[in-house]
Amino acid sequence: MVNIFSKLFSRRKTILILTSGKKTKLTPFKLSIRDLNIDLTTASFSDIYFDSGGKELMLKGGVNLLDFDVIYFRLVGKSLETAALVADYAKKNRVQIMDKIYANSQIFPITQSKAQEMKALADAGVSIPKTLFGSLLEITKKAQVELGFPFVIKSTSGKKGREVYCPEDSKALKALIAQLLVEEKAGKSFFAQEFVNCTKRIRVLVVGGRIIGSISQLTKWRKRVSGYTPQEDEVKIQKFAPNSEIEKLALAAVSAVGIDIAGVDILIDETSGKNYVMNRNFVIEVNAAPSWKLIKKYCGVNVEYEILKYISR
């Protein structure tokens, strides 16, 4: 029994130190190990990567963050989004975070980070397009293999369809990355997603766990799917049967992100063919501050009244 306990207590502790910017600034830590019984790994926040399929946070090279006993944030700087992602992942999986401020507080609201939002949806089993998060060079390298052209690149802070790109081939991708690398150095983060073959996007407005209206609008790249070219502002009321798959998906998405009033954007894959799997519906966004002007206009619902009614309860 003594031998068993001695082995347990003598196991080398695995420590990961993360910093914003170049990891070379962490070299003094590696030079200071001396006789300490630890295995030390140093990395930059830009080395963090996740794939929505595996739902795991990895270091570049394939090391899972769960392989570490302690993760120390030396300097967060402009990497606040990624730090929040790591802190949340570590807390849920009982990996110790230093300092306690990162483990005991939500340092970045989930709805302000599309990376966190997509991770929360994937963890809850909500259907989303296959998603890759990491440095631009890392995700684009993997996206060409795992997603194929065309695929979508989005800024994690993009709003209302802005900062969304869809390179069709390697030439277009190279030009786009040259442009976006400048923004990444300035502190922006990006993620890649599979391209969903659809001509319309469904917006479902949820208030207090109840759907009060839904509409469909044309997608940005609809012409790539079918050559469909109706009026730019074409909007239609979108009705679903009670307890339909779309309604379930919208409510599950809101629950996963943990907000009460939200606009959920859903894509329905319109691919056809004998190998096509039906009901490929994907959540692409859960917006905590949605616009409801079109919901009011087309669905005839007083959104403000419904929100006040919910709040008053």
C-alpha cells in the first residue's frame, strides 16, 4: 500500500503555460525547471485548436488540453477569446487553471465569441456545420483537407453577416489569407466551417423558451447552389408543424448557449441525390441581441409586448 501511494505522489505533474503572442517569451520558465518533478509545455494561445466533431481542445501537434494537470495563463493580452475558451473547457473537465480569476469568473460572455458559442452548441449535441477553430494558417490548412472547397471563414466577432468569406479555390484562399493575417495580428480571431448547400436562411425568434415568429431570407451565396436570383430583399414567413425538427433545434440551441431572448439562424441543406442524408439542418448562430423588425412585419407579432410579458412573469 505504501508503494502504491508513493508512486501516486511521485508522478510528474504536467503543466502547460500559455501566453499571448510568441511563446519564446516563456523560455525562462523552461530554463527554471531544475530539480522540480514536472513536465512543462509552453505554447501560445494561437496554438490552440478545436474541431467541432471531436469537441476537444488541442494544441497544435495534437496534444489534448486534458493531458495537463495545470494550465497557467502567463499573459492573456489580445487572446481573451481563446483564453475564455480554454478556461471554460478546463473548468468543465476539472483541469486546474491558474490564476483562480479565470476559473471562477466568466471572463468573456459566450454570445460575444462565436468560437465559444459554436463550442457550446457542439458540446450540447446541437447540429452545426463542421467547425474548425485556431490560427488562420492552421484552420485553413486543415479546412482544405477536412472541409474541401468551397468552405466558409468567419470572424469570431462578426455581426449581421459581416466578416464572412467563402473562397472557392486555393488561389482565392491565398489572397484572402494574406488580407486576414493583418487583422489576426491586430487581435481578431477566425474559424472555418463547411459550406452548406442552401438558398435560404431561417431566423427563429425565441422568447422565454417559446418561438414567437420565424422567417426565411436568401443566403449570401445562393447562386452557387442553384443559380437562384430573385429579389434581394425576398422574405417569407416560415411556418413549421408543432414540435418539428426545426423548432426542436432552435430551442435546443438557445438552451445550450443559456440565453432567454434570442434569434436563432438555421440552414437547411438542399443537397439532393441517392447518397444524401435527410434532415441535415444546422444552427449557424444564436444572436443574443437579434433584430426583429422583419419578424414584426411578416409574422404580425408585437415582439416588445411578448418580451415584456415574459419579463413580468
